[in-house]
Amino acid sequence: MPAVRGDGMRGLAVFISDIRNCKSKEAEIKRINKELANIRSKFKGDKTLDGYQKKKYVCKLLFIFLLGHDIDFGHMEAVNLLSSNKYSEKQIGYLFISVLVNTNSELIKLIIQSIKNDLASRNPIHVNLALQCIANIGSREMAEAFGNDIPKLLVSGDTMDVVKQSAALCLLRLFRTSQDIIPGGEWTSRIIHLLNDQHMGVVTAATSLIDALVKKNPEEYKGCVSLAVSRLSRIVTASYTDLQDYTYYFVPAPWLSVKLLRLLQNYTPPAEDPGVRGRLNECLETILNKAQEPPKSKKVQHSNAKNAVLFEAISLIIHNDSEANLLVRACNQLGQFLSNRETNLRYLALESMCHLATSEFSHEAVKKHQEVVILSMKMEKDVSVRQQAVDLLYAMCDKSNAEEIVQEMLNYLETADYSIREEMVLKVAILAEKYATDYTWYVDVILNLIRIAGDYVSEEVWYRVIQIVINRDEVQGYAAKTVFEALQAPACHENMVKVGGYILGEFGNLIAGDQRSSPAVQFQLLHSKYHLCSPMTRALLLSTYIKFINLFPEIRTQVQEVFKQDSNLRSADAELQQRASEYLQLSIIASSDVLATVLEEMPAFPERESSILAVLKKKKPGRVPENDVKENKSPTPITASNHTNEINASNTSQADLLGLSTPPTSQPNNSSNTGVLLDVLGDIYSKPNNNVGNQNSSLVVDPKKFVCKNNGVLFENELIQIGVKSEFRQNLGRLGLFYGNKTTTSLQNFVPTLLWSEEQAAKLSVQMKSVEPTLEAGAQIQQMINAECIDDYTDAPNIVVSFVYNAVLQKITIKLPLTLNKFFEPTEMNGESFFARWKNLGNANQQRSQKIFKASQPMDLQASRQKMIGFGMQLLDGIDPNPDNFVCAGIIHMRSQQVGCLLRLEPNKNAQMYRLTVRSSKEPVSVEICELLAEQF
Amino acid sequence: MMQFMLLFSRQGKLRLQKWYVAHPDKLKKKITRELITTILARKPKMCSFLEWRDLKIVYKRYASLYFCCAIEQDDNELLTLEVIHRYVELLDKYFGSVCELDIIFNFEKAYFILDELMLGGEIQETSKKNVLKAIAAQDLLQEEETPQGFFDDHGLG
């Protein structure tokens, strides 16, 4: 038992020894219960206890409490000690109260009274004891009781320095509890001027207080900026002997320096006073310079204190984000730390660089350290350092290095710590989406994520890849092919089955031409996973199967067999049972037209912030990781360093790319839909913010997709959905337009008008039936349009749909899918006759039209094939010696003539170019067909 | 602002706890357990900082004792390490080569010293001399008072 100092309590020491000697937890509890009983009886006993004994027992209770046991008595005795005239008793009383705060209002009143007495004491030690107690409890009652006295104590001329220090921090504590206790007016300036106090301890404590006050009312406390800069300037230029005891291991006043640097981060760089700004920059430069000086001591305390100031200075430099020179210097300094042998420094340097990466001045400078950071991610022994490296890679990622960083993160993910996998998956998914220029890359990355870390791929991630594939035509064929291949792995993650099921259900047809992925093969492959999956995934697969029935009528019986199985039709899971029986009935009863409508390809998803980003933000509430280079806040012009312009340039292109992150390919930005996936996700997204309803809005829609497509949703926003079904025979066409009111009120003055001049109508005559002028809430009406192709024409008619919603006129102009190619009749022919005609038509120059153009979408053979078929001509396989080329033939029917048409499309993958040649007996037809088709690639 | 400071032994026994924000006892125990387990599981050469919930944890081991502080996002990690070091220096100076036992048997003193160094979660006095002066002044007050119960107490109390 060590010696006890002061007027040590021997009884307490003996008790502590007893507890320590207990061999078991039970023995300890027994000893404690014995002691509690003893103390209880002493407190209840008739014999009045003297102060010393009370103190001793209260102290024992405190000890028992700190061991983790509950204490439900003794509070009164502790409060009694507060009014003892012996300091040691009073002190123990205060300690007990501070540790075991009890909101018992009776007691609080007594406590407050005792504190009041001590606060008024002439002995500063008593005053401080009272102040410490207020600060330790810091309750609202305390704020109410002492809100008046403490500010006075703080600024009064005859308060001693030690008391001022405590008063400042005590006030800060109460201010945090109730913000209204700080008086304004003249007090503001008096509090600010504490920054000029002679006593370093007072300044240090006051700076904490001012920092909090500034956060609430920056304008009122603005005066503190110049005072803080002056004070800081005096410290950083001081030699370490100047500040005597406030120098810590040869570093002058590190605590005060850090606090001042922190205080200044509440403001933008002092712009109105160039003198202050200049002085501040000098300070920051001095701090950066000192970092390069040899250390004055080998002790870690020296380097910690020095670097603490340095890191805080760098934080301020990043916060100000206005001095390119300082930012780059900061970055270089941190770069040095990346290979320091102190783990702590490497950790902090990585963390700090994350912030530098978001400044346009230093973004490029940070990127220079990419290799070291990648090494840190792989090699650091400590997971928290590796985590920082991952964060930094995420922050420094931009268009130029995205592929490399994403690849490195994917590589690391295979061995990454479980604790950081989920977050890494989110980050990789976000980066891949954000910087994808080629969406096949994006699809590859996400499928790799599922393969490598399937368990950590949250729903948002796989929802997102589906949204993107649905919204981007050009990637659909590739996605189908890739998921098909991925599913062939003997063991694949359930998330892969989900993505694969969804994508094949939508786009399996794009790869069905290949025997290796024929409809039956796709179906068998998916179904081989079925039994290993959870009910949720099974339900999704059942939907895929019914979609297959629509896409591939030839496997209908096989699919129906699956629906009929007892494990589905009589599944214990109500959802599966319902889906199986409903889908089965649907497949039996519905005609292929109905099936085609019900099981139509999903419409595009509305554009919005990536849902994954929202998840990442939620995961890290304290620190939203950033991957956006901020615009600089500097009022001064950028100094001419050549990398700055470069960044500006890449910024704008980056913004463009972002704009494209999920473009609905055929629909305007404000379209939305009610697809299944959206319903699932409904609550995650904020409502699309759309100005429909606020002002008269008019939109022009040209769904190019419908050149190769006859049915689908032409347009959709949150008010209305316009769908189309069309059929063509010879030179006649019939369109059904379906207008669905999505709102809960009726749409008034509902009038679709045709825009098609008489001159044009002489070539394509269009008749539109009229519709009722009111479209009731939730209702759908149909409008029939008949068209006849009389002569060759260009373009296609528009309709203007106008209506009034909430007293606001809405106008939507939509191009009808009535292009010339709709009147094609596909024509089979063999190679011999094709080449004969081709040659024949080629003789007259005016009969052919040729276009050479750059691919606007990734070149995907399967997707192209699908489009060619949808275009209406007969796709002739095996005629062109190059299997990648497409050769087609068709006849356009007009009222009194038929125009034969031949076509050849030659993709050049290396050059990312196409050559399209159309030959027909009529030159304008060749030109128009060429125009129409070229826009599809 | 510092939210709390914990001192615990290598065996995971809590020796001192100081909370600068009010939490229910149950939550305090939960936090303490969680952090002690986390930190004891870390290897010696590892970084002294870790992210924990929305706070930053700064810890350092001195002999058999771990000192662990939770600070907010704005706070400076390196300087928090030095707050710990300054506290250790003060304890060392006061007890003369402090050891874990000193803190067990004189926990109230450890609290008093900490209250002079930190108040309301912020550093109050960074000068070692000034803190020791304040503690000495307290001890002096005690010594002036005749320890009344001294003769009654025979260690059986």
C-alpha cells in the first residue's frame, strides 16, 4: 500500500486494499455489500458523524461507484460536505457531486446555494472549486443560476488570473448548454480583448470560449480576427525562451497557437484588411518554414507539438483555399510525412491530404503522391491508416486516374479488412459511375465488385447498376453478355443472380442470337441458381421468367413448368406463390400483344443523385468524404501557374460527364416512372425536383429510339404518361396513343394537336381522332391515329399535347414514331441477287447515299443487330464476307409505288467509326433512310 | 472539445473516467467497454488515433496504463497526445514517479489534478508550474486544517 499524501484517509486505503485482494468477483461484491451496509448504518445511525468521517464514507461510495456499482444514497451527506469550512471536506463533496450528478431538484437547489457561497468567497481556491463544479455539471439549472455572475467574474479587473481561466471555460460550458446566457453589447468587445491579456493561460482559456461564441455569431465577434492574428504572429516569431513555462518541449505555446489557428478557421481570409491578411500569411509561412528546420529535441513530444501546430496551420490554409503557393507547399510537406517512420504522422498526412485534394489549387499536387498512397493502402500495418489511404484515393480520384485507382481499389478489396469493405465497395461504385466514359467499364467494375465482395455490395449498389443499364441503350447488350458469362461461374454470389436475373429479363434477347446464350440456355442457367437463393431473389427470378415468355415465346412451356412446380405454385412464401400463379395465368390467358404490353421493357429512370452517394454520406455523418474539387473562394485572381488552368479545364469536362451520369436516352430529363425498381427504392430518393406546376412549361420530345421500335412509353413526367402502340401494313399505319393522368386531379382542356403541314400531308396523310377535353385523375384514354404513306417524305409529324394542370398550362411536343422506315417490308434474298441489285443501283450516283460517322455509343454488335431488326428491313446474314457488317434489304410501300432499298453498315471497331451505305431506286429515300439510321449508332 | 477521458489498465480495468458530456450511466459503461476492448486489441506500433462513431479517439500507453481521450472532428490529435503527456507529467511530479497504484489509492487527487489541467473539455492551464502551484495551494489549505478524525481512524472505518 503506497503512502497516502495530505490528510489521507486510512480507512479508505484499507478498503481499497481489501477490494484489490479479493480473489474473485463474488468476493469483491461481498466485500462491497458489507461496506455499503456499514456506510448506510453509519449515515442512518443516531450518532452524528463528524466531517472527516462523512468525507471518508462519501469517498468510499465514490470509489464503489467508480468500480461500476450503483450508488443510491449518500447524496445528502455529500451536499452537507459542500458547506463544510474545511477545504478537504468541501473538495470531496464537490467531487462526489460532479461525478454522480443527480437531477434531484431538491438537492440541486442546495448545491446551487453552496456554490453561490463559494463563488462569493475571497479565497480564489474556493471560487475555482465552485467554478469547476458548475463546469462539470453544466446543467440548465446551473446556466440559469450563474449566467449572470460568471461573465462579470470573467471580465472584472480585480479577478485573479487563475479564476479568469476557470470562469472562461465555465462560461463556455454553460453556453454550450444554453446559448442565450452570453450577454451581448459591450461584453462582446471585452471578451474579445481577452485575446490581448498578459497571462497566456487566460488567453488560452478565453480563445476556446471565443471560438464557440464566434460559431454562433461570427459577425458580432469579427473583431477577434485581427487580435488573433497579432497574437499568433507574436507566438510564431517568439524564441522558445520567450514564453517560459508556456513553451512546451521547445515549441512556443502550442496549445494557444492551435486554438488561434482554429479560431481563424471560422472566417474567410481577412480580405478587407490586407495588412492582417499579409501578417497571417507570414505566420503560416513561418510555420511551414519551421517544419523544415532540424528538430530541437529528439523527444516525440517536441515533434508532436510542432506538428500539431503545423497540421492546424495546414487546416487553415485549406480552409482559406486562396493561396496557391501555401497550398502547394502544404501538400509537399504532407508528401514528406507520407513516408515518415511515425505511423501517427502518416495517418494525419493522409487525412489532411484528403482535404487538399478537394482544392483546385492543390488537387494536381496531391495526385503526384498517388503511388505512395496506393502503397499505403496495401502495405500499412494498421487498418486505420489503410482506411485513410482509401479515403485519400477516393478524394484524389478524377477523370485522369479513375481507371487506375478503381483497379487498385478492386485489387485491394480481395484482401481488405472486413471492417472497411462495405465502405470501399460504395466508394468504388461511386467512382466507377462518376468517371465512366465507357459504360462497359462501369458494368465490368460493378460485376467485379459483386464477384470479389458480394456480401458487402449493398442493395443500393446493384439497384444502381440496373438503373444505369436501363437508361443507356448502348451498354445493354454488353451488360447482358457480361452477366451471362458471370453467371456461368460455378459459385456465384446471390447479388450476381439478382443483377443477372434482372438484366437478362430485360435484355436477354440482345444475346439470344448466339447459340451459346440461346433463350433456353439463359433460362436454364438462371434457374440452376434458383434453389440456392433467398425468397426475395426467387421472386425477382420469377419476374425474369415471365419476361422471358414475352421475349422468347419458344421457351414458354419450359417456363410454365417452373411456375407450375409445387415449390412455387404452393410455396409457403405468399409472395412466391402469388407470383407463380399470377404469372402462370398471365402466360396462359394473355395474347402475345397483351404480354408485350404488360411486359414491356422498363422505361428509363429519372436522373438524380446517385443513391449510393447518399448511403456513403449516411455512413460517415461526421465527415462526408468528398470527391469534388471545390471552386476556389479566393477574391484574388489566380496566380499564373500552368496547372491551374488545366484543372479548370478538366473541371468543366467533369461537370459535363456528371450531367450524363444517368441520361434517360430517349426521354427528357424530367421524366419519371413508376417502375418496379423505383417502387422498391421510392423512399430513398428525394422527390424529383421539377418545376412543373409552377409555371407554364413546354417541352419538346424527340424519342429517337422509336425509329427502331414500335411500342413503348413515348414520354413521361410526374403529371402524365404517354405510351404508344403501332402497327404497319403495306403503306398504312395505325397508332394508338395512350394518355395516362398520373395526378390526383383531372387535367383540363386536354387537346392533342397535330403539327404536319399540308404540303407534308400530301406525302404522308395523318388522321387523328379527337379525345375528350378532360382527363380524369388516374385515368387513361386512348387516341387512334391513322397514317398513309403516299410518297416519300422526310422527318415525322409532331403532336402538341396541351392541357391545364392546377391552372397552369402545360405543353408537350412529341415526335410521333411515323418515320419513313415504318413502311418497310422486309425482303429476303440470297447473296447472288443482292449483289446483282446492289451493283445495279450503284450505277446511278444519285441513287445512293453514304455516311461515314463516329460511333456515339460503344460499338456493341448485339445491340446493333437488335436495332437493325427493329428498323424494319430484312437483316441478311451470311452475305457480306465480313461477319461484322450488316446487310439489309426492304421495300418501302407507298400509295402508288414501291421503292426497293438495300443497305450496308460497316462498323470499324478500331477507329470507332461506321460507314453506312444505302442504295435505292429513289435518291431522297436513300438520303432519308441513311439519316434516320445513322442517328441510331 | 474533449468528450471524455478514460484511464484503464492492461487487464482492462477502468482506473479513472472523466466525462465532459452528460451520458446516462448505462451508455458510459457501454462506451467504456467497447473502447477498452478495441484499444487493447491494437498492436503496439499502430497509430494512436482511430475513428470511432463520429469522434476521434486518441490513446497512448504509459507503462501498465492506457490513457484514452475522445475528441471531436475539429480537434487536434497530436496535441491531444500532448494533453495526455502533460497529465502524466503532472501526476508523475505530484506523486513522484507515478504508478498505477498511486492512481488507484489516490483517485481523488488524480481528479483534482485533471480539473486544474482541463475544464469543460478544454485545456485550462498548460503550464506545468502553474498547475502544480494550484495543487500545492490546495494541499496547503488541507494541512492547515487539523485532521480531526485522524485519531479516530485506525484503518477499520
